[in-house]
Amino acid sequence: MQKHIMVVDDSPTIRSSVAFCLRNAGYEVDEAKDGQDALERLDVLKEAGTPLALILTDINMPRMDGLTFIGKVKATAFRYLPILVLTTEGEQGMIDRGKVAGASGWLIKPFHPEQLLWAIRKLIYTK
Ligand SMILES: [Mg+2]
């Protein structure tokens, strides 16, 4: 069965290029435009009983940023899912805050397809 990944980013360009890369690699992709939108979609997936393998999220987003979103996911049924961050933020203090919130991995934009797919495989198959 195809692994399902949720991609959360406020940039439609990033969302579609990342989603294209993931679909090409055989993943099923759900897209959300910010943390709030993503939480609502998680509810829908939960209701539908759709298993999710991983969440890939941006940090800087309107309405609900990535750090807040990660913290909220940790209070849901999806708390054990690996959460990979893909962001322009590379400052150690921010990365540490992400780890504390519950991020499993941290990648800096621009995204490189091979690096992204490697990080995703590692998190999905070795958690
Ligand atoms: Mg952003």
C-alpha cells in the first residue's frame, strides 16, 4: 500500500514541487496551506481512517506556524508520527525549539529531491 504523507507549506510553489517529487517517488500526498488547515485535514483523515506515514511541514506560515502546529499534533492521535521540517530557518536556536516541540528531522530550503526522499525514508522505516 502507498505511504501517505501530508505536506504543509504556505507557498503553493513549494507545495506543488514537493508534492510532485513525492508522488513521483510513489507516495500519496495530502496538501495543507498552513498549520490550521493541516490540523483540520488531520481530523478528516482520522475520521476516514486513513493511515498517515509522515508529516512534512514548513515553519513560517500565516494563521498557525510550524512550531505551534507540531506542538498541537503531539496532542492528537497522530502524536507518534514522524514530523520532518522543511524551512528557510537554519538557526540552531530555532532547530532546538523544533526538537523540543517534537520535530523528528530538520531540512533547510531550497529542497533537494534526493536529500528529501532519503530523510523521509529514514524516518518512515526506522522509527
Ligand atoms: Mg512559509
